[in-house]
Amino acid sequence: TSTLFFPDATFLNEPDESNPAHQNVDAFLGTCGLTSDELQQHTQQFPEMAPLQTYDFSKNQTYGELEPQTPSHSFVVCSDTQLGISSKNREWETELEYSRRAIRMINAMDPPPRFVCVCGDLIDMEYTFEERKGYKDGFGSKEECDAVQDRQNEDFQEVWSHLREDVAICCL
């Protein structure tokens, strides 16, 4: 199995200066796709990133994020693409770029994973959230929110259509 880690929107928008990991987003994102040797070198430079490795006690072995842990199967799980969250649904290019980066890494895997599971939240816009806030974030109606949600869904589908054809995708 493989895991690609991307920061959540609060990580980008409201960094916690008391946490060293929050002081370097590039270091956080830079761990994606490292082998165990590369991850070990990175961890020496950024010890707060150590949890991004996997340790198999039964084999006394440490794995990087994209190294297979079993020969019989391979899959990738991504979650919380949440298009629009970092800008309160004004734009979602930031989150689309995270997805593009994940897709590039997945498409480069050899052998390819059998499937990719993208878990929710896939998009951020939901009219009931805006309705409960009294539409104070600038969206004036359910219809306006629905239009944004439709565009987010279309963009999500377009970006993830670039996943290699021999890799199945399941969105939850």
C-alpha cells in the first residue's frame, strides 16, 4: 500500500508556529514519494516528519511511502481533496494542484497500483453550510451554492480523469 500525505487547509492558512512541522510546508510536501533511505535522510533533517514512515514489526523493516509492503497487491488511498476549502469556495486551484501532484506520482508508480480510492470530502461546497451561516460568505442562495458545487464536481472529474487508464478509481 502507499499513502500520499498532503496538508489540510488549516495547516496552510493558520500555521501553528509552535509546531516545527508547520514552519515548512515544502518540507511537509517534500516527503511524498520518498523511499525508505530518502525518508531516513529527510527525517534526520526534519525530525518532526518521522511519523510519515511505516514500520513492519513482523519483518523488522521500515518502508517509505511509495514502497510496496506486499508483493500481492498495491493500492493508493487519498482523502480530503475538498476542492475549495482553502479559499471558502472562491477558487479551488490549490486543491486541484494537490490532486494533480498525487496523480503524477500514482501514474509514475511501477508497477502501477491496482486501484486508487479517493475518500471524501471530495469537494467543499455544500449549501446547507452556507445556509446555516446566513449566506454571509458571499453566496446569496442555494442555487448559487449548487452552481459552485457543480463546477467543483466537474473539475474534480476532469483532473482525476488523467489517472492512467489501467488503474481503477473508486471515490467514496
